[in-house]
Amino acid sequence: MIRNPRTKRILSISLFIIGCVFILLAPEDAWLGVVLLSIGLGVEIGALIFRHRK
């Protein structure tokens, strides 16, 4: 695990931004939209867990 708080913060913020981009790029009517939305949500949840883990 990464112990440096600054590196952990930068990584979690970048994962959060990538998750937001996936969610915003997801089209509404296609299966690709569902896939991108689920990937985006998974990345954001992972970023939140990674940031709050001690």
C-alpha cells in the first residue's frame, strides 16, 4: 500500500476525475453507455475507498 499521503491524495483525485469523465461520456441509449457508466462508478468508488483507507 502507498503510505505517502500526498501520493495517495493525488492518485485518488485522478481516479475520481477519470470516473467522472467515464460517467459524462456514457451515451444514454447504448450498451456501451451502461458499460462506461459502471466502469466510471467503479473507479469513483475505488478512489473514495482508497482515499479513506488508513
